[in-house]
Amino acid sequence: MAIRLIAKGAEAEVYRTRIFDIDAILKDRKPKAYRIRELDENIRAARTKSEAKTTYIADSIGVRVPNVLLVKRYQLYTTYIEGTRMSSLMQQGKSIGNRLMSKVGKYLGMLHNAGIAHGDFTPANILIDAKGEPWVIDFGLSSISDSIEEKAFDLLLMKRSIDCKSYAYFVESYSSKASASKAILARLSEIEKRGRYNERA
Amino acid sequence: MAVIGIESSAHTLGIGIIENGKILANVKRMYPISDKGMIPMRVADFHVKGVKKLLLEAFATAGIGIDNIEAIGYTMGPGIGPCLSVGNITAKTLASKYRLKIYPVNHAVAHIEIAKHLNKFSDPLALYVSGGNSQILGITDEPFKHYRVYGETFDIGVGNMLDNFARAAGLKPAWGSSVAKLAIGGRYVPMPYTVKGMDFAFTGLQTKAIGMLKGNSASDVAFSLQETAFSMLCEATERALALLGKRSLLVCGGVAQSQRLKEMLRSVADSHGAKFGFAPDQYNADNGAMIALVAEKMFRSGKRSCSIEACGVRQDYRADAVEITW
Ligand SMILES: Nc1ncnc2c1ncn2[C@@H]1O[C@H](COP(=O)(O)OP(=O)(O)OP(=O)(O)O)[C@@H](O)[C@H]1O
Ligand SMILES: Nc1ncnc2c1ncn2[C@@H]1O[C@H](COP(=O)(O)OP(=O)(O)O)[C@@H](O)[C@H]1O
Ligand SMILES: [Mg+2]
Ligand SMILES: [Mg+2]
């Protein structure tokens, strides 16, 4: 089985591989030497499990995400998505279309309606395929909860990484989709007012 | 010609003298911490009473006099209003009496700059961890040269979290190090772990740990609290390091005195092939040398000195609001 490292993040190594004869991604959560073994194992196992679970739920409610193929204790296999990270496109100075931002907003609304907070909702975790369709990846920090705050953080993370115009399209579409958008947006402004964000350059 | 710096943002009054990056003096006087917390006016009063003697001590240590000083820096913020005012007023008095250039300095930037200076790093990623603050910062040129905050605590600083726990556990100050002592020999019990990208939160962990003091060995709780909190900081720091590709990592601020935290961060840096650095403890605790260092950098980079009337304090002065002119 050919296997090739394609990304090495803070948390996991991501490989392109084949499994069940499918073009696949293996996300392998390697031990971290800095933390004690028990904590290390708990974190790696919990994240692998919750990533599999929320990716699966996201798929079932119609959000474009990779398919879960196989779950092991610290390893997750999903289908490979041919695409480019939204963050890379932004770095190359390419403009992100309004339709695309609206779609991303709609997907976040759908996730929140299903009780999922993504936990790391940034342009680095949105892949854009050849047709210009967005895919949401990396549910490793996600949670299933009714916490308004966790959901407001998803908005905050995206807001901090994109320009105002893109955010306007994103949040408009999000608001028309997410049933609790009023409360979540109110919490977002409250978080921003807590002082740590309002002076951020 | 040398530059003098006065730090008075919290319970430490510190005075430092620097000449061309060389530290000639770093003297301090600390308000004795009690478990009742501190009353700002009392601390400010303590600083007022000690400032003259400490100034003389600084000059004696440096072996120079006020005639050899060309600029003065003071901590503008962040910090406690009445305490900050003592340094501010002292600096203004000296500046007008001896015609010195005067520079308001950001406390967080000063903590980073002194560690950067002593390690000779050019463009590090910095983890600033103190009582009231916990932030991950790095210099960026957009839209002006400044320390951008890539990640930070959503609620309280990791130092204050350790202090609150220590008080609840009936430990004695200095709290950070007494938690570390209690943790020796402890075993791991699971605790809440909150990292969001490069940000993190500590109140959930604090509440849980204090609650767990009932029914668990205090040593196990202290050990697990420390391991969990420091692992959170390391994870967020590692994410920033991976994202930004910086070649060096430094830790600074009061909690950087922790051996365990330094050991963990060194491991993070090693695994990314980055250099790791920190300053000796006297510069991680609040000190005047770091204020003098930054004032000297401001002065030598040609930054206009502040007019005496315009020099004030700002309790919530953020690191990312400071333009880096050097
Ligand atoms: N050996 C140690 N291990 C861990 N923490 C420590 C150690 N020594 C001191 N600390 C912690 O460092 C903190 C004090 O740091 P410092 O004096 O820089 O902060 P501060 O002045 O209270 O806050 P700020 O710098 O945000 O204004 C305290 O919370 C203390 O518990
Ligand atoms: N299913 C996938 N298809 C294609 N590329 C992927 C897929 N999953 C992850 N990647 C690539 O690997 C990178 C890291 O994966 P991610 O799940 O975001 O891990 P991390 O938690 O380390 O950020 C992504 O930014 C993306 O470029
Ligand atoms: Mg990712
Ligand atoms: Mg400090």
C-alpha cells in the first residue's frame, strides 16, 4: 500500500493512501513527547473518536465532508478530497467568491442546527474542489453540545481569518440557516467585548 | 550613556539600568503577598515609600550616576492603576528635573524583548505566561510592525489559575512553585482540557480541580492540574509554531519560572527543529531591566520621546497595540 505524507500539523500526521481500494486520507494522531502518557492517550483517542462521529453526522445531514472509512484508536481513514485549502487560495491573493462564502455559512448553520460545534472553523479547514465547491474537514476539535459559546467561537474563528466583505456573505447565509443564530451572534459580540479582542490589530 | 527603567505594574517595584543592551542593574522590592490578595492602594503606597531608596540602590549597583542617564522608561500598562501611577509619576519627575527623554513601555512587550535579547533570537514565537496574561505572540509587519497575538486565554491567566488553586488547597506563596512541589509524586486523574485552535481557557479546569480537592489526594490533583494546563499551552504553542514556521520559541513571564513548563516547551521546539530559549528567573518575574531595555530600543530607533504632559498609564494596554520601531 503506497502511503505518502501530505501534511504534518500540530496534532496529527495526514497521509494519502489507499484502503478498500479507495483513494483515502489517513489521519494519524502521533504521541506527543511533551505530555504524560495517560493524558496523551486520552486526548488522541477522544479526538479520533469525536472526529469520526461528527464527520459522520455532518455527512448524514448534507454537509459536504469526507466519508469516514475506518476508525481505529488513534487513526482515522476518510475519503481523499481533491482540492485546495481556502487558506492557501487566500494566501495566493485569489478572491473567494461570495457564493462560496454563503455556502460555507450555510454549512456552519447546518452543523450548529445538528448540535455540532466544529471547534477549528478556519479557512485552513475548508477545501475547495475543482468545481469551486467547499468541503468541511478536520472535526478533531469538534463537540456535540448545546453550548451557545462553543458555536459563537466557530463564528469568531472564521471572522478573524477573512475580510469584512466575505464575512458579511458568510454570516448572512449562516443567520438564515441557523435556528439559534440570534443568540449565537449575541454571544459572539459579547465575547468580542470581553476585552481581549477589541484591540486586536 | 545609559537608560533607566521603572516597573510598577503590580506587586513588584523594579528598577533597571541598561547601556547598549548591557544590564548594569536590576533591583527590586516586592510587596509581601498574603493569602488575602492585595489592596491596590496599599501596594501603591508601598511602592511610593520604597522608590527613592531603590533608585539609589540601582545607581550604586550600576556604578553610575543620574548624569550618565539620557532616557527613562516606565511601564504604561497593562497593570493595576494605582501601582502603574507610581512608576509613571516617578519617571515624569526625573525626566523633567534632569531633562531626560521619556518612553512609555508595554509590560508584555518588555517581558518578550528581554528574553529575546538574552537569547539573541531575531524573530521568535513567544509564549507569554504570567499571573494575569497568557498569550502566544509573534512579530508581523502587517499593517505595521507589531506583535500579533495568535492565541490567548479566553478567561484568566494560567498564573492566576495556579494561584487560585493554591489558595484553595491551603498552600503558601509563592504559589506557582508550591503547586509544583505538591505535584511531585502525584498520579494523573482526568480533568477538563480546553484548547480551541491557538486559544485556550482555564476557568473550567480551575473549578474542577478545586472541587476535586475533596475526595482525592491533593498531590494527584496538583499534578494533574499542572500537567493539563501546561499541555494545553504546549498544544496551542505547537499549532502556532507549525502554522507560522518560526525558527525559535521562547517562553517568558512569571510562569516561565516553572521547570516543568520549560521542559515541555523544549520538547515542542525540538520536534519542529526550532531553537528554544528563556531568561533567568529574575527577568521572568517583573523587573525594571526589561523596561529599560525596551526604552533604550525605542530611544535608539529614533522614536519620538513622549511629552511629559502626554505620558499616562493604561491599565488594559495590549501588546498588539504597540508599534515596534526597532
Ligand atoms: N516556579 C513557578 N512555577 C509556576 N508558576 C510560577 C512559578 N513562579 C511563579 N509563578 C507564577 O507566576 C505568576 C507571577 O508572574 P508575574 O509576576 O509575571 O505576573 P503578574 O505580575 O501577577 O501578572 P502580569 O504580568 O500579568 O501583570 C504567579 O501566578 C505565580 O504563581
Ligand atoms: N479528506 C481529505 N482530503 C484531502 N486533503 C485532506 C483531507 N483531510 C485533510 N487533508 C489535508 O491535510 C491537512 C491537515 O488535515 P487536518 O484534518 O486539517 O489536520 P490538522 O488537525 O492537523 O489540522 C488539511 O489542511 C488538508 O490539506
Ligand atoms: Mg486542520
Ligand atoms: Mg509580569
